[in-house]
Amino acid sequence: MTGPPLTTPDGRYLVVRGRLWRCSDPGLTPERRDELTRELMRARRDKQTAMRREDRERREDARARVDAAKRALGERGPVWWSDGAPDLTRHLARTTPYADWYASLAEAPEPPEPSPAPERSPAPGHDPDAPVPSSSGSSRRA
């Protein structure tokens, strides 16, 4: 099970495999965000279907709908913040102003590894080196 996605302290980016991806505009109402997310997912499904059917026209239409939904969500196009900070989407976190914050995450203690399963001893009376019968009637070593 995975936890919530890693988000920069200012809430502008998700971090996926060390790379920054712009979050949706927090100024959107939950209802509007849900509506746009549903449209984004529908457009992605339509694009996939068009690609499987090799329907170029429908694929391009679906791609345009994906782009429109992502722009409306604030994940593409002009940034939704107003402090003049650049858009760092697709940059590696370690090469951005978030580098110190990101490096500090690696320094945090990791949860302990789960203990290995204990070795199981053979059932009483079972010889692990005994021949195992096969479906062909011959025997082989385990």
C-alpha cells in the first residue's frame, strides 16, 4: 500500500521518481476539480481507444481534450501562483530550489525492513531428500 503522494512544502508540485509535476490549482472548488478530473480521465480513455483503433482524427480530438482539461486544472499553461516563481514541471527536484528539502527526506530514518519469514522445518516423518513421484511414473530428487 502506498501513502499520499509526496508534495512540495508549498503545495505546487507532486514528486514522482524525483521529478516535479505541477499540482492542480488549489483555488478550484472541489466540485469543479472533480468535474475536470472526470473529463480528463474520459479524454484519456478516448485517446487510448482511438490509438487502439488507429483512428488519428479521434486521437487528436482526445489529445486536445486532455490538454484542455489539464490547462483548466492548472497543471499546464500559465502557473496558478502569483509570486513570479518559474514553472519547474518535469525538473528533477534535486536540481531546483527544492533540492535541500528533497535531500532532507533521504536523511529521514527509514522504517525497519520486515523480518524474513522464519525457516520452516519439514513436517514430522517427511524426508526432504526422498524421491518425488512424477506424473510419468519415474521418480526424481526434490
